Amino acid sequence: MQPNASDIWSKSWRIFQPGEAMLASGFVFLVVTVALMLFVMVGLLAVITVPFALILLSLGIIRARDNAAPTGRQWAGLGLLLLGTAALCVVAFNAASLSYKLAIHVQRPLFPVPSFLEWVLHLGSWLIPALLMSAGLSFWTNWSPRRRRVWCVIILIVPLAAFLLHRYLASLGWPLTA
């Protein structure tokens, strides 16, 4: 059977697999949301973007599903992806709060600087969502191992991006406390 010409064209020139653009957009919304949440008045506006981030992440996960996979494998992948998404939200918020502690210490030196143990625990916790979502993607999608590793690295970058964005915005002088 000859493949349809339009199928060949769409598959050979496709940069993103189904769901990847929504996942990337959801990660960007998540980074912006958690970085803005810790500022006084802007934090209220950041709460508005939470549903957009969660909806984009959910739609990206749904679109990336491998329909040919066995049902048990799909349920395991969905569970791991949901746990990984929840862990990613918590870890990204913790990364932004670590940046907040550093920024508040600059403004008010009486506030303590995060300890070395706190830094190690924060950096170690960044692995949890990456490992959960990597395992979930291996069960849930039919993506190549290389593509799943790239997404694992992207998931590792999300807390770092939240930390750096909050550090940048705090350095601009945005109000940290009322």
C-alpha cells in the first residue's frame, strides 16, 4: 500500500511530536507563574496564570499518548506523569522561594542565608520530577529514547529557570514584602 503524499510530507517535516508544543508552553507558563508568585502585588496576577499552565501541561500530556500501548502501561504512564507534574510544580516553587530567601537577605541582612544543606536538598529535589516524568513518558508515549532524554533535560531546566527568573526580577527592585 502506497503512503499518502500528505502523510509523508507532514511526518517528514514535523519538528514537534504531538503534545510537545503544549508541554513546552506549559513549562514556560509554569516558570513565569512560580517566579512571579513571590512578589507582593504581582503575585496576585501570577495566580491567574496557574490554570493556563496546568491546562497546557494536561493537554500536552493527553496529546502525547501512544494509542497502541497496552492499557496498563498507559495507566502507569499517566500516573507517573501526573506525579511528576505535581512534583515539578512544587520543586519549581521551592527554587523560586530559595531565590526569594537570597533576595530578601540582600534587602534585609538580618534574614538568614540558605545553608549549604538547604542548597543540596533543593538541587537534589530537582531530579525527582525529571525521573518521574521521564519514566512516565517512556510508558505513555512512543517517542524515541533520545527525545525522552531531551525532555528529561528540559524538565531539569524548569526549576533553574524559575530560580534565575526570580533572581533577575528581584534584582530589578520589584517589591518582595509589603
